[in-house]
Amino acid sequence: MIITMQRDATPEQIRAVCDRIRELGFAPHEMPGAQCTAVCITGNKGAVEASLFTRLDGVADAVAVSQPFKLVARETHPEPTVIEVRGVRIGGGGLCVMAGPCSVEGREQVMTTAAHVRAHGAQVLRGGAFKPRTSPYEFQGLKDEGLRLLAEARDATGMPIITEVKDTETLDRVAAVADILQIGARNMQNFSLLERVGKIGKPVMLKRGLSSTVKEWLMAAEYIVASGNRDVILCERGIRTFETLTRNTLDLGIVPILRHLTHLPIVVDPSHGTGVARAVGPMARAAVAAGVDGLMIEVHPVPARALSDGPQALTFAMFEEVMRDVRRIAAAMDQELS
């Protein structure tokens, strides 16, 4: 249920509504808006009688929420969520480009890549320090040294950094450095990890699981928001289908559907979504045309020597070309780079 307060509702009246919700054994979630404050109820197993709240002072209305994901649903929060990280805005009409190597491999690699993507329009530096890999024999990342190098690149370029957190054991170490925490596709339903990042005051980008439905994805986001963190970004990175010519099948058709269902910012990762470098540019252009809030693109100085995801990484020249195209399409959509 969502309880809409009157425009002139006082803090005391809002507090009284929250107290009443707790008395009933449920959890209140205040959601300030441009026009008024709403209070969402979670923890109820069935319908809640509206009359329990409509007669309280300051209440304008109380209506049931049709979706099981209540806190991330647009019907409970009509305005789009905008997340600000070190001056970079994600959501709300701009286009944010996150770019960098799949894995941090060394100082020269990450510093040169960071400088290049920054010079050509990227606003956030991506790079993996802790790398969960399919095979235990593949490169697992530089770990703490990788975090140190990312922090150095941030200091040199001014770009905030996003990096993956793979488990609860290393979460605090990653959160101490990262500006945005990335939850990878394989961890989308790692509920212990979702609850922990929900208690850390840093934005979280939640990638869609390999074979997850949109409902499962949004319910995973609900775990984070219900734990106290409202700064969640959704990332479509392709799903597993019968096709083998691409690494995954990039599901751009869900972008307008997500826009209708949720207020959270939407980012598309055409690198993982295709797994083929020559396909990244066209899919990035298509994603911008579909109205996304951001792109996540893998870039490497020499993709043939990359320790992870070399086939999908763009060269510096390819990234320049993609950014030129992205700017033109974004302009046609009345959208500017953040």
C-alpha cells in the first residue's frame, strides 16, 4: 500500500502515519517527492484496509500497490530517481557513459585507459579488481592492488569509479574505495550480499542475472532498497538464450517496459550483451535510441592481450567512434551526456 500525504502535511503527521504502520506490524518507508511525501508499506502478507490510514491527519489517500516490488515501482515513486556521484548524475534525462577495462591488469593499462575514455566523454571509470570467473584457473583480478590503482586513476582523472563486489567477505574493502558498487549477473540473487549493500551508503548497480526475468530482477533490487539503500541502478547486460554467435542476447526491448515499471535509472552494457567488439557500437547506438540513462563499455589499450573479455573490448579508436555516434543520437533524443 502507498499512503499519499497532503502537500502541507507536517513532519509530525508523517511520523504518526509511520507509527501507526509499525503498530500494525509492518514497515514504513518515507518517499519524499516533488509535490508531497508518500509512505510505502512493506511486510504485509495481504491487502491492508485503506480506512486504517485515510482518517489520520495529513493523509490525502491510501491505495494498494499492484506490483510485488513496491519500493522500486513507479506507481509508488512517479518521479525518476537521480543518483549523483562526485558531481556525475545518473538518471533524470542525461546520458552517463561508464567505460574502462574489464579487469585492472597494471598501472599503465588502467591509467592510459582512464585518461583516454575521460578525454572522449566517459564520466565514470569501470574496472574489475575482484573478478568472479567461470573457471578457477582464469585471472581473478589484482584484488586490493587493483582497488589501489583504480583510486589512483580516480585522483588523476576526477572520474568516480565503479567496480564489482563479489561477496560479503570482501565487501567492506571494496566499499572503502569504490564510488559505485557493482553486483554482477551471477550474484543478482545473492540475497545476503544484496542486504549487505543495502546497508552501505553507496550507490549500487545491479546487473540482470543470466536467465532472470524482469520481475526477478526488480525483486532483487527491492532487497537492496528495502534494506535502506535507495540509490540503485539497473543494468541490462544480456540474457542467456539458444543463440551462440553472441555471448548473450541483449534484451533492449525491456527498456521501455522498465521505464513504465520502475523509477530506477537504467544502464545497458553492450559489451557483455554481445561479447563481440564489432557489435558493441551498433548496440550502444540502439540503447541510446531506446532511451537509456547510461552505457557501460569495456575498453582496453590492446584487447588481444587482455586478461579477461578481450573479444568484446573496444580499442581506443573504436571507443572514439562509438562516442561520436552516441553524442549524435543522444542529441537527436534531446539527451545530453551527463
